[in-house]
Amino acid sequence: MKSAVETVGPTRAKLTVEVDFEELKPSLDAAYKRIAQQITIPGFRRGKVPPAIIDRQVGRGAVLDEAINDALPRLYTEALRENELEPVAQPEIDITKLDDNKSLEFTAEVDVKPEVTVPDYTGLEVTVDDVVVTDEDVDTQVEALRERFASLTTVERAAGDDDFVTIDLLAKQDGEPVEGGEVSQMNYQVGKGGMIDGLDEALRGLSAGESATFTSQLVGGDLVGQDVEVEVTVTEVKEQELPELDDDFAQTASEFDTVAELREDVRVRLERGKRLEQAAVARDAALEKLLDQVEIPLPETMVTDELNARRQSIEQQLMFAGMTMEAYLDSEEQTIDEFEADLEKRVRDAVAAQFLLDAVAKKEEIGVDQQELSDHLMRRAQQSGQNPQEFINHMVEHNHLPDMVAEVLRGKALAVIVESAKVTDESGNEVDLKNLQPDGTIGEPVDETAETDEAAESDEG
């Protein structure tokens, strides 16, 4: 086989491949065998029909078509390897010459990875915000912890902010109940929001057994965004009683003996979280600065495919949330043109970043071992809320493991960039970002379950 490559554009190549007919013989023999199994010819057992009879009964052209279709993927892959091309899309293949028993010639035009000249990333200067944990931050977390251990007492009075109420809701439009617009015996904390507009205002001042009606808009269902009349009835009012913030509480709510120790632990946790946020900002800023130093041509097919995938993902999320695109754009204060322009920019930046990180990984000769891949698959499974083995099986079945390997490579390449950067906070202090993990976090590897539990505790108190 002989092959030659022609550069059609910065991200597109055209392969011309010439194949001696002898190289097609294994595929041709296999085609005759498959066809022999599919046809019935008097005087011959199934599968034993000679090629000459198949040519006469079925046609040599049909056999050649099947043989060529069988051989093309292998020949195309060999041509890619010979010319060191990395495709990013499916090729457009044309048979340009077929001389039976002599030769085959075809062309394959395909989008390929662009050539990327990696700028020097040693000493990139990046500035991030200071890590500041205030007493108010600690107070907020400790107060949330107290709320977790609060007791609720039924009271015979009107509901006010922070009270817990049990309510029934009924939405109507033009006097008729709205399908899916009825809720019974729902627990709700007054003043916390998160439900429909106007609910908190209606609940304030209502006692058990009392009702109020207000106008609002549904956030889901067929009538999303339309005005409806909502009747709310309070069936019970409970007052929240917080435990005293003393050493006894610290011993009950944590492993610490004193409130001072508890507050210090909360401060340490908050600082750790802010440092992770700081590291994430530094990581993104370093990559953005490096991207600004290089022009990377992008395969339009790849950009279009990614744009369509992201649009579909957003539409699905909105559908699950019961929100229309119009309502989403209103909430974001964007026009559809602004949304599309922002989405395209983010996609182009993401695709360019992939190519840049791939080039850095190649330059640094970065590899991925089995343990790194396994750890990454476990993290991805946990992030998606799937059973790890089921997630891995899905990745293998759908041939996504190369994508997972690429993600690890890019994470390690980004770590190299960040560790080579000079990162300082606003106060001029150097920020140590050594030990950047493949998933982008900073520090030594930790137990995933413990980290998840810590994050939950931090969120709650």
C-alpha cells in the first residue's frame, strides 16, 4: 500500500491511498465465504458455492463492494498511522479507481488535530484572591450546625420567619385546578425561599387552620411561566429551638470538647475549601494566559458537534427543571443571540484548551498508568452518582476508555503548567500549588469517602 497526504487546511487533510489487489485478497476471500453462506444454489451445499458460481449468480461487483467495505477501515487506519495523522471526526471516503485484479485507489478527507507550537509556560505570572476566613464565615457555619441539632415544638400562634409549617397547596387557573398543582402535608421553613414566588409573604401571619390565596407563576409543568391562583393552607406551625452554643453542644455535635476547638476546626475546613477554590482559579487563569499566547486553528466539524451536544444537554436540564428556554434567558438577562455567542465562545475555548494540553502532554512525554486511570474512573463514577463497576463497564462497552485516558493526560499536563507558574495572592504572598492532582485538586491523594463526608458536613455546618 502506498499513501500520500495533502494539507487541505490547517485542520483538514486529504489522504490518497493506492492498494495492490493482492492486499485485498483476505477481504475478498471473506466476502465470498459470507455470500456463500447467504445464497442457495442447486447442486451445492450452503457455504460451499465456488467463487466462479457466485460471480455468475450474484455478480462480481457485489463481491468487490463487500470486500472493499471490509478492508477500508483497516487500510484507512494504516494510512493515518503512516502519515502520523490524528483524526477528530469521521472521514469522507471516495473510491477513485478500481481496476479488478490489479489495484484499488481511494481518498479520505478528514478533520485532524492542528499543529500546536507550545509557548514557554515557565514562570507564567498569575494573581489570585487572598484566602480570607472571617469570624462571620465561621459564625454562619456554626449556626447551620446548631440548626441541624435544633428541636421543633408545635405552637398555637401565627407563623413567622424561621418557623416550620406543614402546608397544603392548590394551584388553579380560571377557577380550575391545575394538573400537578396540588401538594399535601408538605414541610416548609418560612422565609427560606426556594419554592414559588409569594409563598413566604402569604404564610407570614397564618395560624394552623388558616388559608391565604396569592398569584404566582408555576416553575414546572405545561403552564410554566403562566399566572395561577395559589391557595395555601397551614395545618401546623412549629417553632425551632436552637441548642445553647456551649461545650456540651460541641461534645454532642462533634468530636471536640469545647466550642473553641469546634470553631477552630470549622475555620480550618473553611480555609481548606477556599484554598481549593484559589487553586482552581489559579489553574484556570494559567491555562487562559497560555491560550492567549498561541493561535490554535479549530476543526469546524468538531466545534459544531460540541456546540450541538452542549445545546442538547442544556435543553435536557431545562426540561427536567420544568423551565422553558425563554424563562431561562429571562433569568440570565440574556437574549438568544447573546446566549448563542457565549456558548460558542466557551466551546471554542474548551476545544482549544484540549489541543493545547494534548500538545503539552506530548512535549513532556506524559503517560498514564493503570492506577491513575482507575482512580480517574472512580472519581467520574462518584461524580455521576453511578455504581463504579457499572460506570467502567459502560466506558469499556462504548469504547470511551481512550477519552478517559485523554482526560487524565490533560489533567497531568495542566498540573505541569500550574506548577511551573508563579502564583501570588493579592497581598503578594506566593501560593504553593505543588502536588496538583490529575483531577485538578491540590494536595496529597485523600480518601474519596472521607472527603465527601467532610464536604457534606461543611455544607451543613
